[in-house]
Amino acid sequence: MTRYELVRKELSDNPRVWVVTGSAGFIGSNLAEQLLRLGQTVVGLDNFATGYQRNVDDVKRRVGAEAAARYNFIEGDICNLDTCQRAFSDADIVLHQAAIGSVPRSIDDPIYSHESNVDGTLNVFVAARDQGIQRVVYASSSAVYGDHPGMPKVEGEIGNMLSPYAVTKYVDELYAAVFARSYGLEATGLRYFNVFGPRQDPNGAYAAVIPLWVASLLAGRECWVNGDGETSRDFCFIDNVVQANILAATTADPKAVSTVYNVAVGDRTTLNQLFGIIRDALAPWRPELAGASPVHRDFRAGDVKHSLADISRARELLGYAPTHSLSEGMEEAIRWYVDNVA
């Protein structure tokens, strides 16, 4: 039995109160759903800047009325300290996912990214300290590796930041370390690598590549590739991310807290390969896409060329064991998009 399986059983026998910030978003809603299925009480906090009421409603529908009764959703902004204090008042653990994501969005509007990702996260840490919450697990990003040439990416080796978004996430990590030293707050960061899966928004100028391409192919639109298509990423299915959050939130090993972890699969896929995987996964529903190919354009400012995670720290200290490869996760994601976007 894996550590995650053991933790899930333990949680089912010992319910707690969890705050999930950004709970109307892609990652936050999946976290809330899994926690509710495990018998936990969830306080969701979201201002709908990038999240949606439909995600909250979908979670409640999927878990059923009994579990949904344990979901207390608060519409509010982490940039308001009083809101954080109220949301955290009866909680045991905070999973902090609220943020303004996207490298290009931060380049277009660095102040907005800073306010949400730095000021908002500082409020989360302060409220957790004030409310006596022992542990916060917060979303960081592989963007903090910047231009460091090492491959795979190892937690202790980062380079120059390449976007305001990357800076905000690195500042979050610095604040977490300071709160651990100054106040004893156990604040553990998870550096996500290109997460994908159900409920990831395919719309808007800053949509991630997988939902954007899936929606475009389903609608008969062109798919754009930035650069020559040999840019590579470590794509990570949402179930792996949920696992990492729960493991980080529940570990009793003092060596495993107040640090940062890569959360990925440890495998690298080029954008050209990714397009073929998506096209093939859609074949049962759209056989006419067999000959589809992407359209190339200029490389996008702020992006790194290659990204691949070393996940050995998470494996060793948390017992993290990814359950879904890219292809396995893509099958589940495609079914969701066909049912909900097509």
C-alpha cells in the first residue's frame, strides 16, 4: 500500500477542516472534490478572478448532497486580510492555490500578478499564523527555475527569473521560509510543472496549451505552436497534484515540512509530440483530425525552452508516486473536454 493510500484511509477515519484558496479554479476545485470524497470539511475561498461558479457547482454535484453539505464556499479575495482571517478561523490546514497564473499575463500586467501572488500570499501566511494553523501548503511554480540550464530541475538550483510571474512565486517561497523561521509556521511549497486535467479553462488569451489545443481541435480552429515545436515540458495530470498536496499537508516527518518540492512526472514531451498525442486521443470522437497539424509562430517572451523535473525529493520525503503519465491523464482529460466543451 502506498503512503497516499494510507493517508487517504487515515483521513477518512479522522476528518479535519481544510481551507482551499482558489477553490473555484482548476486545481483548487479538484482538491476540494477529493477532500470532500475523503470525508473532510472544506472551506473554499475564491474571488472568481480566474475561477468559476460552475466549478463549485460541479464539485457539489459530483460528490453528492451529503458531502456537499461539508463544503462552505466563501466569495472573497485573499488580498483582503480580514477575509483570510475569517475563512481560516476554524481550519486545521490551508491549501493555498489562489493566484493570477500565466507568464504572458504577468508580462502584460505585472502589478496585478504581484498584488495577487505576493500580497495575497502574505495575507494567507499572516492569517494562518494569527489563527494558529500549523501548516500551509502553497502553490509555487517551475517558473522559478528561470534560465538555469540544469536538466532535470533540482529544487536547490535556480537561475535568473524570466517573468514577473516567476518573481512572484519565488518571493512566495522566500516569505514561506521566513515565516517558518520567525513564527514556526510549516509552509511547504509545491513547484508545479504544467498541470492539466478536467476543469482547466480552454478559453481566454492566457489559456494553457493542452485545453487550448483540445478546444481548438474540437471547434475546427488552428492550433498555434510558439517556436519550432521542440520546446519541451514535464506535463503533470491533476490527480498527481492532488496527491502531492495531501501528502505535503499530512506528513509527520519534520524533515519533510517547510521546504519546496517539484510536482511533476519526471518525463519530458515536446510540443510537437504533445500535438500528436492530443490529436490521437481525440481520434475516436474526431477521426477527421487524423491529418491535422499545428501552425508555427515566434517563440513567446518569458518562456523557458525546456523543463523537466527531478521528483526524487518528493518521492523520498513525502512518498509521492505519480499515478498518471501524460498519456494516461490525457485520456481522462479528453473525455471531460468532449463532454463539456465540444
